[in-house]
Amino acid sequence: MKKLINKPENALDEMLEGMTKAYPTYLRRLDQTDVLVRQDLSADKVGVVSGGGSGHEPAHCGYIGKGMLDAAVAGAIFTSPTPDQIYEAIKAVDRGKGVLLVIKNYSGDVMNFDMAKEMAEMEGIQVASVVVNDDVAVENSTFTAGRRGIAGTVLVHKIAGAAAERGWDLDKVKETAEKVIANERSMGMALSPCTVPAAGKPNFSLAEDEIEIGIGIHGEPGTHREKLVSADAITQELFDRILADYPLKSGDEVAVMVNGLASTPLMELYIINKKVHELLEGLGVTVHQTFVGEYMTALEMAGMSITILKLDSDLKMLLDDTADTPALKVIGTK
Amino acid sequence: MKKLINKPENALDEMLEGMTKAYPTYLRRLDQTDVLVRQDLSADKVGVVSGGGSGHEPAHCGYIGKGMLDAAVAGAIFTSPTPDQIYEAIKAVDRGKGVLLVIKNYSGDVMNFDMAKEMAEMEGIQVASVVVNDDVAVENSTFTAGRRGIAGTVLVHKIAGAAAERGWDLDKVKETAEKVIANERSMGMALSPCTVPAAGKPNFSLAEDEIEIGIGIHGEPGTHREKLVSADAITQELFDRILADYPLKSGDEVAVMVNGLASTPLMELYIINKKVHELLEGLGVTVHQTFVGEYMTALEMAGMSITILKLDSDLKMLLDDTADTPALKVIGTK
């Protein structure tokens, strides 16, 4: 696998430098850390912090800015960030209103964010946390007890970030994030593996006519392998799995995310999106907002995931609020 | 090559449907065409129209919206749109102030946009056109007489679109677009080929340790092949080629675009961006704005291009103006 990097051991550091140079008005890097912090930190709001292993760009540092995250902690590739770095992020963004941690459900992330939370609480900082587990594919996969957190995490960033930006208190921001997690489900599939730079070889292999359904964002096993079929048939399969877990009914309103894992062209994601909308229309479900693009990637893996979030009036309002971050911008009225 | 499509012959139509469903407040499709038009067409401004072969998504339909394009015409994959469709786009957006066509320099595009321009002029519509030829790699490559138009085209959309949105007249919008074209240069490279769905096989091949420098966005030949070296060395090589053609001096201000061709992870593009910024800093050149992402792709090709645009005060102002499109948003004061 050919990569545009220098030394594998420097890739994370160089990436964070490259991000900071690209977006100096949005991001600054905390000295001696892999923590990026929002430049225009608001003086009077709940802080929102996320993070996780790298290799999922633009997640999570790309979502730092007005209406989303105040800081993100970048672990080594596919590896949880350490508690001390998460603790630095919490300290950097706390403004006396407390801090919400948005954690993807991987054992290492949950453990390290929890330790950082305890460290911050010992310093008198009020910290709450939520764990995102939107992937309906499998329970207790590699790295995870329970369901994995995947692309739906970005919708938690968007909505919890908007709630914090509106000046809501920590309890209410946490409650809102938990509502998103309760109301969203995702399911993904892959056409090809990815290669961690330091490993130098693909993390699994698939035959030329084979896909894997239910795969995670690190190449963890999914539910099964099957022959490549049409985009419509694959979309139907993922959609049915999502709805089996979280049924929708006529009159419901949802947000849709069709997330590319990296190598899948936007053309193909739009074709998937067409089918998702048709399936929802068939049920009498209205789509309030659609996101098609690369929001939570897996290095250079080809594949995609579908996320469906059921909305109520509060979630719609917060989804439509302004977000001004490098990777996701919404031009709203608030 | 595995693709998430249905029938190859339906890919373009289904993609356009998927885009329209994703962004119904931004886009509508003209009946019986592959033309997408801005929903909130302004009553009193110059229209800006672009287009070209498909397979470069989000270009060009993703750039339809406030501050960028009013319509885009999608040809078959890697194939120029037909004159009649371009003509429909021109008619749909003309509001009596005239229409600017932004054309990438490929023989088919130039010929077909010119024919459409003549058809519209016969109907009394005032039409101007500019031809983008930012790629310094080669002259007279496959499909092209002269230099090719690549990722720099998106900066023409941004700036000409902002000029039109400000109410500038057709001559001044055209003059501004020409200034962007005169002041920008790009150069790209690839690590892997891409596969046109209907062809079913890759359009060229590269060995496992080989890259091609100066390649175009359809896999047209570049200047040479070489062994894969470090990201820094590749960046230096492309940068030197750009500066050999358009020298910069201390005190200059520029915009930078590091454009992914599709399969190259954002992590790698940020590593490239770090080096581009360091090289510019070394020359005493200031970066006013940076774009890192997939702006002008080549189906699932791995690789990237670097674009550098020298700015003056007008170009900076227009670059910072609000753009509200599916694929590029700038939250400005105008």
C-alpha cells in the first residue's frame, strides 16, 4: 500500500501540524500534546470534548469550532488517546460551566476518558460523559464491549455542540447528547481493507468480488462476507438491519448520513443516498437533513456506512444551528 | 475494481438524483437534462455556469449555491456535456445580466461550451467565457490543446461566484475570473489509477512502488514515473514545478489548495499541507486561506494536486465572501 507520508512514526504529529497550519483561525495545538483546541473559546458555555484514535479524519479535530467541539484529542492511529492528554483537553476548555466528553464505545477509549474525567473531577471540574454506540452490526467485537461507535458520533458532536453554544447547562447538554445516541443507528460495509502505516500491510483481505457487511471503522469483523451485489441491494440490506433495531413509522422525521470510509467516490455515495431516500419515502418518513461525504473515515478503506437519526423539534433546531468548523459548516440563524 | 453502483449506464442519472435528494434546498434538476440549477436564483445578478465530464465530484454540481455557481452541467463520466444541455443551463440562469461560463481546458469542453454560447447569443443572451488551464504539468496532453484545467477551477468558481453575488457586471466578473486564472498554478501526482464504470478496468497501471508525476484528473499521462519517495520530497517536487512557472516573492499572499483525487486519506493531505506551508514560509510568502480536501476528484484514483493562487486585495475579499453550497461553505460577512 502506497502512502503519502514521511516516517510512519511522525505521521500523527505532522498531520496535526498540517491541520493547524490549514486552519489557524479555528485551531491551536496545546504545547507538548496531541490536543487541538478551539481558538475562539467562548467564555461562558459548557465545553464539549471528543477524541479517539487517529485515522478517522476529519474526525475528530476537524469538528472543532463554533457549534461543535471545543477540543479534540488525537490518539495514535487506531489507538485510544492517553488519560493525561484527555485531562489537558478538559482543563483547556473548562470555563466553570463543566465539560461534556463524547466517547466512542471502544474499551480503551471508555477507560481512558473515564480516568481523565476522574482526574479533572479531583481538580474540581464538573465533567459529564456520553458513550456513542450507534453501530447495529455486532455486539462485543474486537476492541469493544457492546456496540461500536461509528459515524453517528459526528451527529452527537453537531447537536451537543449546538446545545452548549446556546448556553444550555451541563445536565441539559448531556441529556441532549443521550437523546441523539438513543435515537440513532448506523450500519456499514467495506469493499477493501486499510493499512496502518506502522504495520505496512492491510488489516484484512477481501476477494475481488467480495464485500464485508457490518465492518467497523478499524477493519474489525462484521456480520458476514458476501458477493458484491448492486448498490441498491447493499443499501436495502443495511437499511433493513437499521430498521430492525430501530423501527420508523409514517410521519417520522429523520436526519440521514451516508458516510464514506475514504476511497469510495462521492458519486457512489450519492447513488446510495438516492436509495436511502427512496426507502424512507416508501415508509412515509420525511428527511429533514442529509449529510453525504467523508465524516468518519478508516484510513484508505473503501466502503461506507448509513446512519439514521430520528428527530424531534429540539434536535431539528440544534441540527440547523450554525456550525463553523473546518470539516462541517452549517449556515444557520443561530 | 469493486464499485457501489447499479448499472454503469445509470450511474450518472442516479448520482444526480442522489444529489438532488440530499440538497433539495440548494439544487433542482432541469427536466430531461443532466443540468442542476440553484434553487434560490437571484433575480438580479450575472449567472455563473460550469460543468464538464462527471467523475470529479463534488465538481461541479456540488458548488451550486450562494456565492458560487448558478448551474452546472454534468456530462457522462470523463466526457464533455453536450451543447444543448449547456444551452439549457445558460437559459435557466440568465436574468438579463448575462452569464459567465467557466470551462476547464479540454478540447471537447471548450468546443461544446462555445457552441452553447453561440446558441444562447443567437437568442439574445449575453454570454462570456473563461478557460481554466492551471495545470503546469504538460502541454497538449490527451484530450487537451494547451494546459489542462484541474483543481484550480474550484477557486475560479469561488471568486467569480462571489463577484457575481456582489452584483458586479459581466465584464467585471469575467475580468476577475481571468485574474484568478492568470494568478494560479497547479500540479498533481497519482499513486493508483481509476476505473470508468462502463470500461470496467483501470485506465492505466502503476507498479507497487511507483507513482506518476503530473498526471491529469482523467489518468492522462504526466511528465514521468518515479519510485515512491517521501511526502515531503513529492511536495517539494510539485512545488518547485509550480514556482518555476509562476515565481513568488517575499511579501506575496496566496491561497493554497491541497486537493485529494479520491482515495488518498485526509491524514496524508494534511501532511502534504504542512510541507507546502513550510516551503511558502521559507520564501516569506503569507498564506491567506487554505483548502485541504477533495474538491476535484478522479473517480477513485489515489493521489493529489497542489494549487497556489496569488492574491490581491480584491481576490482576498472575494475569497472570504460567504459561499453556501453543498461542497464548499465559507461563513463570511458578505
